[in-house]
Amino acid sequence: QVQLVESGGGLAQPGGSLRLSCAASGSIRRIYTMGWYRQGPGKQRELVAAITDGGTTNYADSVKGRCTISRDNAKNTVYLQMNSLKPEDTAVYYCNADIIQQNIATGIRTYWGQGTQVTVSS
């Protein structure tokens, strides 16, 4: 089994910063792309940022220049540094990862974390 556990959410003021972390654990052979998504109130879940196992990154236009995604492959962890936060960044943030387990017969599957709330408000 594989689990993704997020941490680092909370309340921030406009213009502030937060750093989200997501650690994958379990029977992992290899992790491919890892990403962060968010779902605001009354909105659909959307991609925030993603990073491949080779380090190539992709960002939503709404967060370019304000957010940085990174990963520590030794720790099976992905991070999202969010700066210059805006009220419209308020959402539940989910991490996901494409993982192949030690039992390769399971194939590559996409796993999701449980989500962490980010609230930006004065």
C-alpha cells in the first residue's frame, strides 16, 4: 500500500507565505511525476504545479512567479513554497503522485493525499 500525507497548510495573511509538504510512504519502487492540485469553494479541482522525476516543472498561470515546486527523491517528498499569497489561493490543497509499487504487477497508479486547507485572509 502507498500513502501520501500532506502538511503545512493553515491560515496566512495576504502577501504571506506557506510551505506545503507531501510525503509518500509504503511499498514504493519508483515515483514519477508529483503534483499539487487545489479545490476552492464551489470550484473544480485544478492543477497548481507538477514536477517530473527528472525535475521538469509546470505551473498554473495563476501561481507562476509566486509558487515553487520541488522534491526530495531520497525522502519521497514534494514541496510547494507559496509566496505573495492572495485570498483567491484559499482552497484545499491535494498532492498526487504517479507511483509504481515494489510489486510491479500493479503498474503505475496515481495516488492522492487527503488534502490540507490553506486559508488566506486578513
